[in-house]
Amino acid sequence: MSSLNDLLKIAKPVRAFALKNFSVTAHPDEVLQIPSREEGRFIRIHAYNTLHRSTPAPVLVNFHGSGFVNPLHGSDDEFCKLIVEKTGFAVLDCSYRLAPENKFPAAVHDAEDAVQWVLSHPEKFDASQLSVSGFSAGGILSLVLSSVVFPRGTFKNVFAAYPPTDMVQSSADKIAPDTSRDGAPVELLDTFVTCYYSTPEEVKSILASPAFIPAEMFSDRIFLATAACDRLCLEGEALGNKIKAATTKHVQMHRYDGCEHAFDKAYEQGSVQERAKDDLYEKMASFLIE
């Protein structure tokens, strides 16, 4: 087993690349520090459209992408603001502990604690209008929370954008449908797995690989987005198709052609990826209030 120092050496260039290429400048209406399950430790949340409300707010709880390694809390700021503008929902964009300093299932526990906090404040948030979203690694969290962590029906809507769903499959065997663009390198995906999971057994857990969760355990309304140039595209679609084939749940799936993983976070102005980002956010907002 690699030592923490060894893993930190692996994670350092990955984090540097992420911080260089993704914007983490956020301007929430309020920054919250909510208690975690460990006494004296708090979870940072960016809150949008939460101030000066006279009645409990419909709320979307969001989890950012990270590979469970990269400190990218705040990278969903544009998405959060659009959801507020289009739906009137409050949005809570939640941080969670990262590897290699914090190993699996630390992120799941923080995500669970954040939702428990929301549910414990009915005077602030309308639990009948609670939804959850996540991008990339955050998509794992949204899928896991809504199927095996909380009872079915806790979340009215579940969103997962380009999520990894099968951590058992070798990164080298994950091939994008469209290989015309440079996707995430195998070495990067392997780094995330090495840093977050301690043993091969952990990746088989239903808290790590939503692909192994029985279809009937998922929520009744799921929005799943994938990118054609993403190595994770097919596993995300396989999960959506499994749920659709085995149940009558409403699963809305969208594949974005010409787009890579995290296309909505790193794009050139006027590009296919920027147009896809705009379309994705609009569709997510519409799904939330339909």
C-alpha cells in the first residue's frame, strides 16, 4: 500500500493541472459551515438564493467534480446561478473531503451529512422539493445518495452529469464512442482510483460503483448526461439503460457529441462545448421544474 506522502506526490501535479484549467471562483449569496458527523469538523457549503425567504425553499443540493482528488468546490458557480435564475430554487453547492488525505468513503459521508443537515431544517428547506445533482465524481455521490444512502423518495429529481459508474472496469478498457478528441488519459483515471480507494474490494462497493446497485433502488426521476468523447460515456449510459429496461422510472438521457469530460467547465467561447454547456444547464433547469 502506498504511503500518504507517495500519494500526495502523485496528486500534486493532477491538482495543479485542475486548478489551472478550471475556474473555482465562486460568488454565492452565503457561505455556510455546517457540522459533520465528527465533532468539531465542518463542511463548507456555497448557498445561492437562500437569504430573505419567508417560507421553506425548494432546494437543489449539488456536488462538484473532483475525481475525489481535485479541490474544485466552486467550479459549478455558473450552473448554480442559472438554476436559481430559471427555477427559483435555492441551491446548496457542497464541498466534501478529498483524497489522498481522506480515503473512501469520506466523500460519501460528507455528502450524506450535508443532506441530513438540509432535512433537519424544515423551517428553511421544503423536503418535498428536495433534489440532488452532481458532476463527474459528484455524479457518483448524487446517484449513491438517492439509491442506497437515503430512502427512495427522499429526492424528487436526481441529476448526474458525465458520472463514472463502474470503478471495477479497467481504465484502459474505457473507450469513448468518439475518439477524435483527446479524452482523459488512462493515467489520470488510475491516479484518482489509487488516491481515493485503499483496496480493490472497495471499488466493488455500491457506494463506489453505482453500476452494481439494483435498478429498482434508484429514484423515480433521473437526468443523466454524457459526452461522446469521454471515456466514461458508455458506463454512464449503460446504467441509465439498465434502469430504463428494468423499471418504469423516468430516466432522461442526453449524449453531447463532440464533447469531452467536464465540457461545461473548460470550453472556448463559441465552441461546440460551450453550446453544449448552455443546452445542458437549460435542460437540467427544465427537468427540475417540470
